[in-house]
Amino acid sequence: MVFHGDYEVDFEIYEKREGDVRSKLLGHMPGVNALDAKLRWVEAHETPHEKFDKIQALFPLEEWK
């Protein structure tokens, strides 16, 4: 038996700043891919619909090393 959690990775969740290329780290959320992690974050933190496009989930840089 394979559990869903066997394929999940912790993604870093960021909020893009208005008029700036930098982003603010909000936290971490597990997911099977970046979209899954983003959707989980938005739901868990009751993020307003107008902020949805500002939220992004990225694979942590430490995992690439």
C-alpha cells in the first residue's frame, strides 16, 4: 500500500510584493507539486481570492544541493 504522504515535498510559500521583484516568505506547506502546496496553503490560511495570484510555492533550494 502506498500512502499519499510518500510523494509529498515541503514547499516554501511566498507572497509576491506589489511592484517589486522580491517576495516575502510566508512559511512551508507539503504537497505533491507546487500547485497542490499553494492550494493547501490558501485553504488552510483562508487567503482572500484577490491574493491568490500573489501566492507562489517553490521547491526549497536546499533540496537541490
